[in-house]
Amino acid sequence: MLSGFSTSRTGVDGLKTGSTSFQIDCFAGTTNQNGFRIITVVLEATDPAADNSTPFTLTNQLMNYVYGHWRTTSLVQKNKSLDDFKEIAVTDGKEKSVQLVAPQNITPVVPYATDGSADTKSLTVKFSKKKTASVEATVTKNQKLVTLSTTVKDSLGYLPNCTAEQIPLVAKKTVPRSSAPKVFWNHFVNFVNEKL
């Protein structure tokens, strides 16, 4: 898979070969193509070629298959808000809400559509809290407030019970708690509005 060999591939940046006592070859390789990293593992590569290239040829086929059927799509950039959940209400804070941002680029893996674009129709995005939820002050900058999960209708070959990618959405800034008299007054007003 390295440069200069018959099965070389651009982007391969990690590999490990192995074999069993039964002369069965195994190979693990990692590659990054356009920011989309995959790890491949080929076990029991039988029918070895004369030059022992069978596990590398199979790995190339596997990598071609993955990159030919799936791609990443940008959901939100690092330090930016997601259109579907831009902020969350803050109870007892000096501000009524805090902006939610992604601590990293969120780029889920989706299948290709028939026109070659990302098939985002197969992507489902869920949040751990409702948009009407609130958090209590004090909220600190980068505090994890909501978890975003992405799932794809097409099976991507994840391990069992690992079908959703989960990423936290964090507070863009600190929201301090209001003064004690103001907190008391707000609770009193809420009590009167709800109970009377």
C-alpha cells in the first residue's frame, strides 16, 4: 500500500500486517481521503498471490467500495451554531439564553445520492433535549448542554449498538447567575403566574 509497491495507494498513513500459523494473511490499514478517514481490517486473506499482495489488493477493493458508496457531509462547522438548535434558555441567569455551538466540525457519513451528491435525506438528527428546555445558571463557556445524535437509514457497518454518532453542543460563552434578590423575585413571579 506504500509508495513504490504494486498495490500502493495515496492517502494510506497507517498499516499493520500479520499472518497466522495456517499461512492466512491479515491486514489493517487507515487512509484519509478528502477529510474522510476510514480504518479497514482484512482477516483471513486466503489464496495468496505469488507476491503476497492479496491482503493489500483486498484492502484496496474495500477502500474503493467505501469511498465509492459513502461520503461525509458538513452539518455544522466548529464554533458555529446549528440552524435547528441555535440556543437554549437559561433559568436564573443574567441573560435569558445562551448560544449553542459545535466544539468540532460535525461531518456525518452518508451514502451517495444517484446524482453523486450527499444523500442527506437518509440522515436523521436528534437532540438530547427539547428546544423548549432550559438549563440553570451558572453556565460556563464550553459547558456541554445538549447532545446531538446523527443516524443514517443505510447500514454503515457499525458495531452492534453503535449506530449513532453523538456530539455535544456547548455554550458559546459564560452566563453568570443573577443576584439572589432577582432570582427570588423571578421564582415568586413564576409561582404566582402558575398557581394563581
